Amino acid sequence: MDKNTATGLLLIVVIMGGYIWWTNKNTEEYNREQQRIRDSIAQVEMLEVQKDSAVQQAPIETISTDSARTAQSRESMGEILAASLEGEERFYTVENEKLRVKFTNKGGRISSVELKEYKSYDDF
């Protein structure tokens, strides 16, 4: 075995030893980090259980008047969204030569869609 081969093998052994030492140190740090994450998740779950039990023990409030219901909805949803709860439901129709779409003012939902060329499922 000549000098270059011995030097090469020595470098390979040093590099492999350094790699094993480095990854072992990183594994310990990784395990500590994972344990910290598991502990914090367990703590949050415990707080949620305590919160749920407190909510279950709290008395249920009833709203008897429309003005109280309106005030509570404005407080929880804001002024703009609470206004959409009030009033009567109206429908708006948008149509072209092929279809008719009916929208409601409560949430802008599509109430119905009608294809003008077809009146039933078997009408071709």
C-alpha cells in the first residue's frame, strides 16, 4: 500500500467518523425539539378541555326579544353582516336566451336555475 492510498483511506475514515458524530448530535437536538412540541400540544389540549368544561358549566342565555337578538347579532357579526339578517327575503332573476338564474338577497345564494330549452329530465 502506497502513501496516497493510505492517505485516502484515512480521509475516508475521518469523514465517515465526523459524519456519524455530527448526525448523532443533530438527532439528540431533534428528539429534544420533538419532545418540546409534544409537550406544548398536550398543554394546549389540556387548556381546550378545561375551556370546554367551563363552557358546559356556564348557564345558557336566552334571548327573548327581537331587539336583543338584533343587538347580539350586530355585536357578533358586525354592522354590515347583521343588516343582512333583517328584512324579508327577495329574489332577483338574471336570464339570457338559454337559462334563468334566481338569486336571493340573503347571502347572494342561487335559489334556482332553469334551462329554457328543457322542461323535464327526459325532454330533449
